[in-house]
Amino acid sequence: MSARSTDTAILVFSRTARSEAAAKTFSARSGKAGNEAIAQRLIAQTLATARQTKLPVLLHYTTQADHKAFGERLAAAVESAFTKGYTRLIVVGNDSPDLSAALLLDAADQLHQHPLVLGPAADGGVYLIGIQEQAFHRYSFVALPWNSAVLQHGWLTYPGATAIWLPALPDLDFPDDVACWLSRSPSWAPLAQQLRSILAGAKRPEWLDRTGLCLTGAAYKPQLRGPPC
């Protein structure tokens, strides 16, 4: 067993599928059940990808009943993971379908050399936070500008650690995001097939209507989310 597999864990921080569907609209035409089904597929994809790394995987669900601020909820989950004996954490959400096991393992390797590793989302947020226990400062962590358009800039001023940045990836928060991702995903990809099947319940699947919006990448909203906001 490698050193990284004994002291490094992946923390999947996510709403439940029901709570995620209540908070986000992945499809304006698929209704509550369709949005919940999409959320469930995204959560399952993230967990499967994380488990491919053979690193320990911790799943932390939040619900609408938890009214604490996002930063406080995420900080509590991180602290709980550190109490289990891990000294390095890779935190991801549920909405970055291009996240790969190779990228997670790269983050794990980087985290052995650097206290902070971040994956920037294409919309300005972060899809991944890799952090060493010694670099976790609860007050500063909670005070980061979560749910704002300056989250990446906020990390630049995080005390005591200079971040290593991974390649940027898109995340799925809005119908246009889903449409753009589907427009460039191969037809044989299992997740793409599953999402297309869900969206096909509409008279005309909206991902077909919105495909043209993806040519310039302008469909990504300036609003951003931590993993997962």
C-alpha cells in the first residue's frame, strides 16, 4: 500500500440527490423527478471515479435542513475527516463529470509536496480542494468567499499556503451547462447516455435546443460554486 493511500482520503461533499434537485435546475423540462435523477447520476459518477483511485473515500451528505453557511458545513466535514487520522484531504463535489481518477491521483501526489492543491472550475469556482491538515485554518477557510464570483481570488490570499493549480474543468449547475457538456460528450459515454435518456422525456430534449450555445463557451455562468455549493 502506497504512502498516499494511508494518509490521504477523498472527501465527497454533496447534498443528497433530493436536496440537490431542490436547489439546482439541471433541466427546466424534466421536472423534479428528472432533476433528482440527474443529481443521482452525477453523485454516483463522482463516487465511482473516486473509488477507482483505491484511496479511502469518505461521503458527507448535507440536506436542506442544514441551515449553516456553506463554508461552515464544509469546514465541519473537513475537520471530521481529519479526526479520522488522515493528514491530507482531497475534497470534491458532485458536479464535475470530467473529473478522472488520474486527476485525483495527481492531486494526491501534489498534496505530498504542497499544502494546497486546487482544481479551478471553468466558471470561476473550484471543483477540487486538496489540503494538508497543517494548512487548514478554520476561520480563514470559513471566511473564503463561497458562492461568489471571486472564490478563486479568495484562495490567492489564503494564509500560509500557495496553491498548486490543476487543469480547469467545467461543472454542471444550470441547464446550459448540461447541454454544453452533452454536446461534446461521445455518444457511447455511459453518463452521457444516462443524462440523455433522462432529458429525452421532454417533447424535444432541451440539450438539442441549447447545443449552439456551447460553441463559444459563453454558456458558463459567472456565478460559481465550491464543491458542491
